[in-house]
Amino acid sequence: MVQTIRELRPLPAPAGIELERPVRDLVPRSEPSSGQPSFLWRVVLVAMGFGMAVTGWMLILTVFLSFIGLPLFMFGLALMQSQER
């Protein structure tokens, strides 16, 4: 273990650097005003989640690939669940 010879002291923040300041968006966002994703995007994510869950379930049923299938199955379920509001 290496020992410190000098005493450690916190350095003051350099002048000109603001530590806490809200950042403004320079480009307006193209999202809907409600902040929710569009219906088409939600359907795509649900379909991807369902496909991953089914693929994971099939891999779980082949006992040798269950270590890959279980995380894939759980991730697919979580992806589908994330679309609920």
C-alpha cells in the first residue's frame, strides 16, 4: 500500500467556472408537447420486446442455452412493460 507524503487539501474551483447552472436547449425539440412517445414507436417497442421474450423462452426450453435465454426473456418482458403508462 502506498502512503501519502503530503497532506491532501481540496483545491478551490477555478474562476470562471460555474458549477451549477441550468443548460438551455439551443435547438427546439421535435417531441410532442405531452412528452409521450408516438403510438407507432410504442407498438414497435412492444413488438421488439415480445420477439425478445419469445426468443428467450425458446432458448430457456433448450436446457443448454438457458443461461442466455433467461436474461433475454426478462429483458423482453421489461421492454414490453415499459410501454405501460
